[in-house]
Amino acid sequence: MLSQTTKKFDKAIPLYEEMVKNDRNNTQTLNLLLYMYRQKERYDDVLRILTELENISGKTEEYMLAKVQVYELQGKKRGLQRIKEVCRRE
């Protein structure tokens, strides 16, 4: 069932990306993309969308924690270290 859903995401993602190009502040569409990219395990795209959401809404604990989770899934210690440094400064 999940593979059928993720196959549908392959068709939906370009459409949603186009919608975002036309309206960069469309957080609802960005959140849908975020969900689809997470399901597809496209972590670089997840990070990109999280950054776009931060640019619109400001940096929040929710976005930082989401980035930490992605960096952990990717095994990227450097990204985790950067987030920890930002948290210490705030």
C-alpha cells in the first residue's frame, strides 16, 4: 500500500513544486511537499523545504528538531553540529 502511495507522490511532487514556484509563501503546499519528501526519503529535499518554511515563518524549535532528525537519518554529523551551535547562541 505504501509503495502505491509513494508512486502517486512521484506524479504529485512536480505539480506541487510548480505551485510553490508561483506562490513562494504557500506554507500549506510546502508542508504537503515536506510530507511527500519524507515518505520518499528524499532528505535533501526535506531540508530544502524546511529552510523555505523557516524563511517564511522564522526559525522555530519545530523546524530545528525536524532538521536534526533528517541529519541523523543521513548520518551527517556536521549538520547536527551547526544546529547545536545555533541553539547555544540563542
